[in-house]
Amino acid sequence: MNARIIDRIILSTRTSDGAGVKLRRSLGSQAALRLDPFLLFDEFGTDNPEDYIAGFPPHPHRGFETVTYMIDGHMRHEDHLGHVGELKSGGVQWMTAGRGIIHSEMPQQDRGRMRGFQLWINLPARDKMQPARYRDVPASEIPVVELQGGGQLKVIAGRLALDGETVVGALNAEPGSMTTDPLYVDVTLTAGAAVGLPVAAGHNAFVYPFEGDVVIAGERVPQFTAAVLSDGDVVTVRAGATGARFVLIAGRPLNEPVVQYGPFVMNTREEIEQAVADFRAGRLAA
């Protein structure tokens, strides 16, 4: 087996989005910090309602997919197609913006902790103008595996071979939204415990610890930091002295040009100009 090591580190930076929701952004904080096919990775997490209460009022997307994983809290998705989705603790929403969607993500709580992640995954040129759709998956549908060395993992998307068995992620069967063959795993380790996680060779991957720190190939990765991995077919992650919780995310690169203007991600400048014109004319999803 070919072990992955750390290729580069992307420190998260504090920023805000929506109507002032405070968050940390690692991938996507600059155009040079993308990791094909991943465009952006945000973590939001606070006990202070002033940091999240304004939410994400109606806004457009075109040309990519969003994966929202809610660790704690409750948000409601509504879109111009009339869909309403409730995203609660431990649940996931996978949304394919395709040719266009206008949606909102608003908190359904005025106190307590809200914590989670949003990942943007690029779509290949051939799929960018498909109809928009989304799927909500409650926590009860996400497979949980207890680890022999101490801890557990949740397989949100993809397939993970562990101890001779293959665990199929909750989102793996979503028709048409697995173009990049993504793997999304949430792992909790007890202090000093380690786990070897298979990752398809040739796929880009990163590890992001959000509780405690981890060690990969002898190199420490602090909390709130994205560790972009080298190629290989397995990554071994060890928790620090206080234990750790991290996400491992991987996917097949598209190797296509990326032109982004805010919430629009296309392949050419002309396509971006068309997306802006369509939005202004009220025909974004037409």
C-alpha cells in the first residue's frame, strides 16, 4: 500500500458570509487554495446566536454542488422551486445547483450551539446546466462504525473498506450527483488512537481536524487546519493527547478550467457573464 503524507497545509481564516454568519474558511479562501474538484470548505461553529442568527438569506448558485453537514443545530433550506428542507443535528444536505437555484439557509433556533460545514464541489462542464435538485439525509441514515482502536466514524458519502467490509455512505446512491466519486468521512478518535483510511489513488484528498489535533506521517496538524494529502491509497491518522475529531474528504479531480464569480462557477468567462445576465433577468434556472 502507498501511504499518503502531507503535501501542504492550508490555515483557516476567519471571515463571514451570508448576512454576517461568522465562519472559518480554509479551501477557497483564495483561488490558489482550491483542491480540484473542491472549491471551498467552510466551518461554522459558535454558541453565540449573534454569530449565526442572520443566516443566509436568498442567494443564487450555478455550476456546482454544495454539501452542508450540520454537527449541531437546525437550519431550514427553502428555494425558488418551492422546496423546503429541515437540516438538523447530524444531518446532511446535498444540493446540486446545476443551471441555477436561488435558495436560503436560515437558522431555526435563537440560542444554543450551531456548528457544521459547507463544502463546494465543482461539476464538470457537461453537467453544469442540469436541473437543480437536492436531498436531505437525517443523522439516522448515516452509517456509523465503531473503531477497534477507540472511536468511531460516520460515512457520509462514498465507500470505505474497513476490516474486510465495505461501508456504503448515506449519499452514495444519489443518482447523478456522484460525478467526482466523493468520499466524506467524519472520524472521532480517542487520545493516541490511530486509524488507517483507504483513499482511491489519483483522487485529491484533505483532512480537517475540528476538535483536537492529529498526526499524519509524523507531522502534526493543528485544529482548524486543512492538511492536503499527497497521492496514495491509504492515510493513517493518529489523534493527539486529548483525542480528536476530523473529516476526511476526497474526490476525483476534473482537470477542467475554473472561472468563478461569487456564487457562479463555470468554465469560461463568457459562461460567467451569461450566468450573471440570466440572474439579473430572472431566468437563472430557466
